[in-house]
Amino acid sequence: MPEIRAVNSKPTRYGFLLLPNYSMIALSSAVEVLRMANQLGRQEHFQWPTYTLDGNSVLASNGFEISPGKKLEDAGHLDVLFVCSGMRVQEQWNDQVSRLLHKFKSRKTILGGLCTGTYILARAGLLDGYRATIHWENIASLREMTPEVITTEELFELDRDRYTAAGGTAPLDMMLQLVKKRHGNQLAVSISEQFMCDRMRGAYDKQRIPLRLIVGTDQPKLTEAVALMEANLEELIALDDLASLVGISRRQLERLFNKYLDCVPRRYYLDLRLKKARQLLLQTDKSIAEVAIACGFVSAPHFSKSYRDRYNVSPRDERQLRRDKLS
């Protein structure tokens, strides 16, 4: 492992407000990056005090309990304050939470949300005009409840003085980016290697939203057809064969795609292949020709044209832009 040089600087203080039923994996994903940054950097780069509203312990959604340092109202200086929530987040909203969060806003503290903590910030009016993300189960309700918030499907959003992550392991990716910004790419990469992450996901990576949430559970034929497409991205299935495999006519299949996915089957299939191609370009060292073959394109020029039409950038330029960001 390359040596990480220690840099003398004042520790950055990330505070975590734990609300009942908060997501333990979201909290630990964020905190462990900070811990490892201190370990590898051989210096206290970060501190991560935890708080609750009343200073008493609260249970995470998995039943585990962490003793907080103190109640939030007594917290000293924080560079960033993350609201950590999880299941039944609506029950955790109250005027006290809003008042305290606005107090930290007045101190110029950066505010963030992990998992459904974004909901609390949005209810407090602290995300109006900001790009923010939340776990995919809550995206639709957040958009309906707070149209002033620019709710995205990204894994995380770092928009000015608001940081939000979708939950699960997305906070790990967000914190890696924050470590990179403050202490350099070498430290962030070393942390990622320690956790055996195959790559540092960036803000361009979207959450994978289950198809059943898009089309509903009462469309098994459509779900089966999409699953077959996803399993056959290199050796493509003809549309007539696809319809036959799921037991409906080609015309019926086209109607299902148009009604529930707002596109023709061929277009949806192409988008799946291009998404996989983008992942391979950004995550592997495969040549562009190899990526094209792996995603069912007959030639590299055909692949490059399709890719540019979809993403407004060539595969070669996309890969170079990614390398420039990591350098």
C-alpha cells in the first residue's frame, strides 16, 4: 500500500443526529470512511460525534443501540450535521427538530441527510431549491410533498451546503468523495481498497430502482420480458422470440412497453445495453471494441454512434473525462 502522508490540519467535525429507527448501515457506511481516513492518514483528520434530541439512546431499525455523546442542543461547533433516519420517518418529524436544524443553519453549518434523513430536512424547508436524493422507496412521496426540492435518483448529492445520500452503502461513496476533496485522491482510493470496494461510485451513478415500482406488480409479462432482456445483453433476443418466450404476441408486448415504460421494446433494450456499456467503460479497462461486443453491438463505430446519441459524448471521451476526474 502506498504511504499516506499526514497533513497537519484541524479535524473536520461531522455530527450525526440519530432519530429512532435510523438506518445502521447508512450511519456505519459514513462513519467507517472517516475512521479509516484517520487510520491511514495517521492523523485525526475527522471527528464524528453522535447526538439525539434528548441525549438518550435510540434504537436503530435493526434493534442496535448506540449511546450518543450528548443531546443535539448542547452540541458545539460542527462543520457538517447529518440527520440519520430510516423507517417510519414521518413519525420523527416535529417542531423541535425543525427549530434545531434551523439553528445550525444560522451557524453556517453544512446540513445533510442519510437515507430518509433527507425527508426531515425537506419538511424543515431546508432543501428548497437544492438538488437532493433519498432512498428510492421515498422518491415519489418526497417529490409530491416538496416540489420545491429538486429530488434526483442519484446515489448522493453534494449541492453547495447540503449533502444527501440515498441510504444503504451510498453514504460510503459520498464520504469517499468528501475525503478526496479535502485530503486528496490517494487517501480516498486507499480507503476504498481497505473496504474492498471495486470502485468509488460517483454522483453520476443512479440508484437502481426496482422495475416493480415503475410498472406495478400486476404486469408479470412485462417484468419477465425486461428480465430476459437484462440477461441477454450480449446475445440479443429478437422481439418476436421475446414475445413468444413470455407467452404473448409481439403487438401485445409493444403495447405493454408503450403504456408502462413509454417507449418501444427496441428502444428499451438499447438503453439497457448502453447503460451496461457505460458501466464497463467507467469500471473496467476493456477496450471500446470489447465493450461493444459485450453489449451486443455489431461494430465499434455502431456502438460509438449509439453511445453519443444517448449520452452526448463519445465512449472514448467519456472514459477520458472519468480518468481526469480521478487524477
